[in-house]
Amino acid sequence: MNTHYTLQVNNDSLQSGDFCIFQTMPEINIANIVSLAWLSKAASPTTKLLFQWQTDLDFVWTNATTAQSGATVSACQSWPATTIKNNKVELDKVNGAYGFTNQTTSDSPGNLIIEQRPNVLANEISVGIGMGGKATFAVPSQPNMQIMMSPKPNYWLCFGSFKQGESVDVASISKYACKLDFKTTTNMAVSFGVNNCWIIG
């Protein structure tokens, strides 16, 4: 069952910028995974923002490649999935067009699996997973390669200059980010204070 979350963000700092939510990296069987600015909104000082989302997972692919500097990833195709049922899909290129096909339930619950067919070209597109139709993680395409991800839907909030869908350096920004702990609630309020610190509640 999907959960609905609400996050109110107050910009009490003296800066204008972008508030960005990104997710904790999933377990994955291959390298080159990129974490994406999943949700992002601009805010001037004294601005209040509202983020809302549900935890419905997706398979996604996009024409942008994560190898491109400054590239932003916006899903060209998004198919609903869960980690229990309909958790496996094939990606193929037929008559010059990419598309998902043959969605099934695998014998590996807890994972989302993408089988890339022989017609898929290396590094031509990005493929990965998302939430709510927006990409969260992506890797460059590769023919005859299986991608297996085990999502960990934990959320982090950061402030800076972000475009929704662009790659983020998790190692660099995590030390300045605010972990959003929804363990006992589905509604949170966070302020970015005048001293550029996070205040929860």
C-alpha cells in the first residue's frame, strides 16, 4: 500500500535557492548509478513550500544520458511497479524506438529488475527507477545487461542550486543535508534558518 507524505519547508534564511529532495541509494548489482534531484522547488527568503508525494514505484527511462555533464533526467516512459508484483521488465529498441515490454513478477521479491535486450545501445539513454513518475536513480544503458535494484525509500532535503532530475553528488551534499525521519509520522515541517541550519518542527 502506498503512503502519502507531506513536507512543509520554510526558507527563513537570507538566501534564494532551490530546496531539493533526494533518496538514499538503493542496493544495486552494477556500477555507475547516479542519484537524481528527485523533487526540487525554488524559494526566496520567507517563502513557504509544500512537497507532497506517494511511495508508488516506477520503472523509468529517459533520452538524456547521465554521462552528459549538466544533463537532467525526466522520464520518457514510466511503468508502475512494486517490489513484490510486476517487479521485472524488459527494455528493448524496436524500429528505432525504445520502450518497456514484458512486465512480469520475478522470483526475487524486494528488487526491481530491468532486463536490457540486445538491441539496446550502450550509453544512448538512461534507465532506472523512480517514484511518482519522477526518476530517482539512473544508469547508462547497456545491451544484454540486467539491472537489479533494491530501493531504500529514505529521504533527504538539501538547499542550493538544483534542477529537478539532475544528477547530485550524494557524498558531497549529504553532510549539509537534512535527513527526513518519517518513522512515526507522514507529515513534517522543516525550516532553513537564518544561520543556514536545519530546524525540524
